Amino acid sequence: MSSIVKILETNGVAPSTESPQSSHEFSLPLTFFDTYWFKFPPVQTLYFYQLNESTSTLCYFTSKIIPKLKQSLSLTLLHYLPLAGNLKWPSGSSKLVILYAPNDVVSFTVALSHVDNFHILSGNDIHKANELHPFVPRLISSDDKAEILSLQITLFPRQGFTIGITTNHAVIDGRTAVMFMRSWAHLCKQVDDVENPSLPPELTPSFDRSCIEDQARLDMLFLNHWQTFNGEYQDPTKRSLRIFKETESVSDDAVRGTFVFTKEDIKKLREKALSELDATNGSKQLHLSSFV
């Protein structure tokens, strides 16, 4: 990794102190929607942002882009306090909780790429899958606690930068991840022009768990399954919050590519599928969706 990227700094970004919310401890219990994914490997996402030549220099990146990203991230975390906390197992409790304490931060790494492949990696062409790995951060987990979110910002000089995000699968689902990024982008736009940046209602998260009923105690069923699977069920002192790693490393021969389907392409595929269905079973109703 050292030959591909150079780590410029690694520190933490805390929720903004402009609100009293960040100065108080906050806990949130996991539901059965969460415990199902308890030990799953973390989810890694990479966003690409193209810059022009004047804004993609190291000087501009470290003096303008990084401070703005940190400031807006701090404001965003104020609305998403659980993401700045850790997954913990309270003493004497059988249930997992997300616990935020006033000194908690999100790991924030700034890096510089030594390779000139920004447009290849961000394009639709075929490229080696493992070429993306140096640009996403690690998520730290131990027996006692597990991080929820980790970020890495990497500059590709004279090209652009990436935001690599690694998340705990038990805490952050797809919708939460998208809302968080949209909220961060929204506040990043406001931070220089608005005195008190805020989120619109559609980007403001709710942490109310009272609407989730679990009479069958599926949360504990899933949790006990993971403990049994990991040999922890009979001995609570061996309970661990370590996340499973990927069982297999990505082969050097593995590749990635993006295939773009236009609206017309989707229409033709739908028509072809329906015509073949009519030929075999004309009476059967079938709804086709382009959502993946």
C-alpha cells in the first residue's frame, strides 16, 4: 500500500460542539434488523470527485478541500451521533448498544496517491478489482468495542480525489449510508455561505425504535446464533465484537467494470422478456423492474 498511497495524516473528527447534544452520552439499542448482520465484514464504498488543474494541487487540497470536508463532516455528525460512537456490549447486559460518548470521533485519514489511474478507476472500463483497495480505510474492531464509521480522503494530483468509506454492517444499512452522504454534501455546500447550516426534514435521521416490534425476540435469536457460531454462547466472558474478515482475498486476476444500460436498453430487455413469457405462458402476469 505504501507504494500506491502516502498517508499524510490520520486523526479524528468529532461532532460539532455548537450544540449541547454532542456533550452528552447517547446510546441506541440494536434491533433484529441490525443483529442479523452483527459479525458480517464491513461495507466499503468509494466516491470519485473530479477536479480541474488549479483545484487538484496538494496545496489547494490540504488548505481548502480538507478543512471544508472536516468542518461539514463535524456538522453532519451532530445529526448522526451514533455514527461517531462505537458498538459495545454493556456489562451485565445481553443486548448490544451503539454508545456515543463526548470524546468519540470518526477516524479521518488524508492520503496522496502515487499512481495516475484516477480516470481508469472512476470510468466504466475493465480494471483490476484490487486496485481500489488502497483507497478505503480499515475499520477497527476488538473484543470490547467496534468502530462504526471510518473515512479516507485521497488526492490524485491534477485529477481529483476520492472519499473512501468503511462502515459497520450491523449499524449502517444502504439507506442510512446514502442519507449520511447526502447530508454531508448538503452541509458542505452551506458551510461557507450560511451562518447556521441545517438539514431539511428529508435528510434528518430518526432514532426512534418504538415503532419496531419484536415479540418473537428475533434480535436475541440472531445474536445467540452469532455467539454460538463463534463459540461465545456458553461463556459470556468470551463475547467479542470483532468483525469477521473476508474469508478470501481478491485474486489478482479478478476485474471490475461498469455496464451502462440506457432507458431504451431497459425497454428492449423488458419487451424481450415479456414476449418470451407470452410464448410459454401467456396467462401469467409478470412485473419487471429495472431497480437493482
